[in-house]
Amino acid sequence: MLADRTFVRHSGDLRLRLETLVRLRWLAILGQSAAVLIVALALDFTTPLTETAAIILGATVLNVALTLWPGLFGAFNARMSALVLAFDILQLSALLYLTGGLQNPFSVLFLAPVMISATVLPPRHTILLGLLVVIMASLLAVFHRPLPWIRGEVLAFPWLYIAGIWSAILLGAGFIGSYAWRVAEEARQMADALAATELVLAREQHLSAVDGLAAAAAHQLGTPLATIAVVAKEMDRMVKPWDPLKEDVVLLRQEATRCREILGKIASLGGEQDGPLGEMTIEQLIEELAAPQRDFGILISASAEGAAPSPRCPRNAGILYGLGNLIENAVDFAEKRVEITAHWSDRDVAITVADDGPGFPSDVLQRLGQPYLTTRRSRMREGEDRYHAGGGLGLGLFIAKTLLERSGGRITFGNRPGADGAEITIRWPREVFARRSLETG
């Protein structure tokens, strides 16, 4: 699927697809040809047709070569993409030199290669292309042929106007390049974060599938193991106490019993995946998620409030991972206590995770849940210093938020009113919590 995208990540680098550049150049060639013909034939302006046609033909030859022999110039990586864009800048400069330099209104097309590079190529290539644009624009401001105009007349522009065009091209290249790079980088980060979310969910689902397969295998092995146990029991009854085989038979029975116990534990792994055992109450849900976090010196209280009967939900990998991540974050930041509260009504179900830590900084509160946004200071486990400076990518909270929203929930971040600490609430419609979560899991 990555091959179908305009840009791809490859060994930590970005590159522009050859097919995309070829198509863009065909559009440029058609546009240049149309502009020259209209100016020369329709408007009957003085135009160097032979020279401009030769320059356009050069771009056409290169495009044909890239189309028919894509490997002619070596591997088409980011560096090669930048070289092709540099050729476009030089080809446009040659055309502008013949047709008025910066006086030509088409000089604004200098911005196109820089914008394309900023969108899909590493910043170092965009900076070099921007410098090339600055050099060529500066030369064209001084050295150029007259602008095509009515025969017998010469159209002259004041130097102040030329300086304004030069400044606009330079500032435009810098601003548009920076803007395009920032937007494209955020899109890439979001795509990477979503891919990480899919990988996490696939892993959780794979683990659930492995549990089910293990339980099925345990069930199938149960019958032959029971036969072995019966045969071993009969052998134990037949062998005399003084027989040298007595000890081996006793050991065989013990090991058969041990195998049955192991298979019983394995069978219990998948027992909750199907049928009524595949569901859990909301009390069981929050207790199962809180249990692994109780060994780190933070008091975790779990409570449930609502009219009987309490809501039930299918075991859902997305909900389990998402809520588990939020609880782990709360434990990381808490001073002494984390409170997990489930409350429900006939219409909805909500789970709140609150801690007594420093809370969310006000400057990032509105952006929480976005990828690559983090102020984490993670708690060190097992007797190490309480906190250490962390440089996480902020993907954990984004993944948790994405998975919980996919299950039909709505997540709200905030700080506890009237107290220190953060508070996160996830709310589902009751019928969605009970049914739709099964579909999205």
C-alpha cells in the first residue's frame, strides 16, 4: 500500500515518486508550450520561439528518458528527486531569461519546486533548492532579455518594481516552504501514529487469538492425556512394590497429573473469549485493569456507582489497552492515590480515572490526545528514583484515545475541580458499551 502514496518513508528518508515528478513535468511542459504559442501567435508579441522551443524540448527529452528508462540515472531516492527539481528550476530560469526575467509574471512559478520539495523531501534538500531559487532570481533581476511585447515597442519596469518582485519570490519561497513542510510533517506524524495504533490493536487481538488457540489445543490434548493417565493407573496397580519399574510408573502418573493441571490452566486462557464468559461486568473491567498497577506504591481505589444490574461489556482489546494506558499514566504522575470510578445510568456508562499529581499543564490541555505531544515524567519502577526526565513521543495517550473512540466512547481531559491532579472521563452510550464494542474489537 505504501507504494501507492505520493511519498513514502524509506530507511528514515522521504522520496518523491518518479511517476509523480514525470506527470508534474508533463503539465509544466504543456503549460510552457501553451504560454509561448499564445504570446507568439495569438498576441503576436516578439518572442524567441527557437530558443524557447529548444529549452522546452530539453525538458521533454528528460521526461521521456525518465518514463522509458527509469533506472537510467540510478536509484530514484530523495537526492535524485532534488536533482530533478533543481533541473526544473534551471529550465524555468532559462525560459525566464529569454522572456523578460523577473518582469515575466510567470516568475512566480519559482515557488512550485520549493513547495513540492518541502512537502515530500527532507529539509536539507528544500534548503538547497531554496538557495538555488535565490541565486537564479537574483541573476534574472539583472540579466535577462526584454519582455515579449508589442512589436516595435519596449516595455520597461522601474527597478523598485523589479526589487519588489525579487523580494516577493524570496519571501514566498521561505514562507511557503516552511508552511508546506509543517503541514506535511504533521500529516506524516498523524499517519505514523495511526499506523502505531493499528499495530497495537493488532497485537492485542493477536494475543487474544493465541489464548483461544491455546485453549483449543488444551481441549484436544485432554482426551489422549486422560487415556495415558488411565493406563498409568492400571500399570501402577499391576506392578509389585518391589518391581524396579514401580518407581517409573509412579513418576509417570505424577507427570500425567501435572500435565492435566497445566492444560487446565491453558484452557482457562480462552475460556472468556466466547459465549457468556466472553463478557465482563464493569466492576470486573476496572478491577482487572487496576490489579497490575497496585505494586508501585500508589493506592488505587476502584468503585462503581449505579442502579443494578451493572452494565456488561464484551472483552475488547481496544478498551482494555486504552483504559490500561490511562490508568498507568495516572499511576506514573500520582503522588499517593489514583481513583477509578465507574458510574452508569439507563442511558450511558462512564469511567473516570483521577490522580492527585500535578495535573495537566494549561498550555497543552486543549491538545491532549494528539500524537507527539508529551510532558511525561515517568515513574521509575522497583526502588529507583521516583521520577526521571522522560522523552516519550506522546503516542501512548494518542493510541489510547483513538482505541477508546473507536469503541464508541467519548474521552474528556481535565483537571480535578478544587483539588490537585488530572481527571479523565470516558463515556459511552450504554447500548454501545454493551454491544458495539464487540463489533469494533
